[in-house]
Amino acid sequence: MPRALLSVSDKAGLTAFARSLHERGWALLSTGGTARELSAAGLPVTGVSEVTGHPEILEGRVKTLHPAIHAGLLGRPDHAADAEQMRSLGYAPVELLAVNLYPFRETIARPGASFAEAVENIDIGGPAMLRAAAKNHAHVWVIVDPADYARVLAALDAPAERQAALRRELAAKVYAHTGAYDAAIAAYLAAQRAAGAAPEPAAEAALPARLTLGLSKVQDLRYGENPEQRAALYAVDGERPGLARLRQLHGKELSFNNLLDVDGALLAVSAWPADEAAACAIIKHTTPCGLAVADDPATAYHNALATDPTSAFGSVVAFNTEVDERTASLMHGQFLEVVVAPGFAPRALELLQEKKNLRLVALPVAEPVDAPAEPDLKRIRGGVLLQERLSPRHDEGAWRVVTRRQPTEAEWRDLRFAWRAVLPVKSNAILLARDGMTLGIGAGQMSRVDSSRIAVRKARENGFELQGAALASDAFFPFRDGVDTAAEAGVRAIIQPGGSVRDAEVVAAADEHGIAMVFTGRRLFRH
């Protein structure tokens, strides 16, 4: 009689699967809660302790780590020495193993989960059994995903060659699963500090010597940046906040480029908590072509669109607050690719759904305060670059006025807005602003003065008077020419990191033009 060992945390489909095996003449072995569930369903089940001759100990920490189990999983029935040794020791084969692991990733994703809880949810016996069975997959069916129960049942009566292909596929799935599981544990432990212990400065600053990420496919995409490129969305295991949590409410399938722009849009509006102001960002090619804040989302959208209505054609629009009917009415006449927001009022949803292809996405903008920090990874040929993610929050305590003229109260408001708004703009980034809205944006240029000229030109093309406007630069001005260009346009206040060897020259230029200049001491490059 073939034997199946079932020991699962996720009990979806378990009873039906076990009953099907029993009806086919399989003996059922199990542990703990799985055994109790099978017994309660009226199925005959043998406890692992009866097989090992040893009780579960250490509150269940040790139960399957025994030669009677691992020999059953690793023994090769077509290998004479294996078969003889197992007979002499009284061990029998285990021909099927269904195991899914303690919910470690779900535990650490739960707000308030303690370090002790996390450690107790690190599975030891499960991965050991899975890896053993996967190694011996030529003789053992190994199942880590309840979705595969039906496939295995159907394959039990299939020809040997079909069985072999599925066995190998399931074994590969096991190693991918246990690898991702171990990666989640490694990442969690690397991020923890011993309770009450102060980390050494060098250790605190160091990035891990080895980086292992577990990624699970969320969905295939139509194609990549271009039609000839295949693409898919993967999520970091552990249910961290991010785009994998989005809910598409309407419209065509999301594309690779859509998701890149949605990510840029969320970065842009995340600098404003919803209880502070309604924020709207209009994104093209991952950088804003308009951004505004107001008392309501409709005004924020109207002002963001005014920055550059030509570039807004076919854009992604993001809000940090629910889209209401008035805002939806304003967007109804525009060609947009995606609208993303924490939610949509019922009438707003009805209006926007009249546009058949418009993708509507519900996604929280703000990440939970206790969400684990994610590394910022960029793929390069042969490896990746890793950095800490740039925070959209700003510390004004480090800011200092470096010119003779101090900003007025109105200019301070504009500078604060401009500094938050310039963060999502690709470098070299120059942003002109006034009254909670962008007037002109220059992005992605090889020289900063060209970005300044583009921002001024865009603002003038769209009818904005720049006299008294504020300007934000994501990095220092290497020469005074950017300041001169801004002054000619009417800019009266500038905020920038400072730090150039020509800072004195740049500040002198600001003083010549009567411009107030603030150094933040923080660079905001985005390549």
C-alpha cells in the first residue's frame, strides 16, 4: 500500500485530496493539526509518532526529523542497497509528500508581530522534508501548493512519461518555494537588531554581504517596454505594501509601461498625506508633467493639468485621496491611460467606466508606518545595484537661507511645495511653482541650465506669468547660468541642496538678482 505524508499549514483542499488518496488505496500519515482535521473528517490516519516510535517533543519543534521519515522520502526502490537497508531497519517508503510551511511571511507582514512570534514561525522540518522529497522526485510526488492537488490526482493514472514531467515540475517548484522562504527569513533577520543592544556604527551603515530575494509572479503582462519583449509583474514575498496590492476596477490590461508610470505617480503624491491636502500628479514616462495640491481633488487635477496639457495626453494620473464625481467629470474629456487613487466614489466610477479602455486602479498611496523598508534595486548587466529607498519626507530643520534676502511667507509656502514636488522628477530636475501647483518642469537633461530653460519655456507656452515664482533644483547648480536663466524669467526664490564648489558664485548671482535662496543640504537625484 503506497503511503502519503500530509502536513500542511494551509489546509485548503486538504480533506478532499486526502479522501481521494484514501479511496485509491493510499495510507495516510500526518502530524498535529493536519492529523486532527483528517480524523475529524472520518479518514483513517497514522500519526508520525507511530511511524518514528518517538513522541513529538519541544512543543512540536521536533516531530518529523527522524530517519524513519527521511529514509522513506530519500530511499530509492530501484536501488538494491537502499531497499535492503530500509528492510533491515523496518523503514517503509513514503511515495507522496504534501507540505506547506509555517506562515513566516504572513506573520512578519502582520502589524505588531513580535520577533519571538516570527522566530517560532520559522519552519524546520517542513523544508527538510520538501527538499528530501524533491531530490528523490523520480520516486516521490512532492506537493507544496494546494493548487496542485488536482493535477497530481489526475496524473496518478497517467503514463509514466507524463508523470515524470510533472514530478520534475513539482520538484522545481519546491526548491523555488523553499528558496524564497529562506530568503524572507534572511532578509528579516538581517533587518533586526538585538533587543536593547546598540548597533555599532559600521554595522548599522553596512548593506548585507549577500542579498537573496524571493519574488512571486503576480501576473503576466501583454509585453514589456516594446512588443517584442515578454514581461510579467513579480511581488516581493511577504505581502509588503506596493503595486502588487493594486485592484484594477476597469479597463484594458495593465502594461509594463503603465506600471512603471503608476509607480512614479505614487511616489509623486505620497509626499502629501491625504489629511494635509488633496494631491494630484500627472505622469509621462515615469516623471511628472504636472503636479498640484489643493483643498479638493478636482482643483488639484485642474491645476496639475494646466502645467502641461499637451504632455498630459495619454498620461497616468494619481491622487492621494478618493476621486469624486466632480474630478471624474473633469477627466472624462481627456485621453488618459490610467487613473490610480485610494478609491473612487460610486458616481465617479460610473462616469469613468464609460471610457472602455481607461484603466482604473485602486491602490493605497501611503505605506503603513510600520511597513518594513524595501531596498531600491536597479538591474544592470550581470548584477544589481542596491540602495536605500529615498524617503519623500523632508526635514526643514537642516534648511538654511544663504542669501541676503529672506523668503517671504508666501515664498516659503511655494518653496516647501516645490521641494516636495521636485523629488519624483528625473534628473537633472528643475521645477517652477506657485500657489501649490507646478508652472513648468524641466527633466532628464544632460545640463542643469537646459532643464531651467525647458521649465521656463514650458511655463510660458502654457500662459503662466513667472514673476515671483519659486524654483526647486534636485541638485546643486554647478554654475550661475541656471540662476541667471531663472532670474530673467522672474523667479524670486530658489531651493536647492547646495554643495557645489561654486556655491559662493551661485549665491552671489542670487544676491545680484534679489533672489532668496535656501540650501536644504539634501540631494534628490533620480536616474
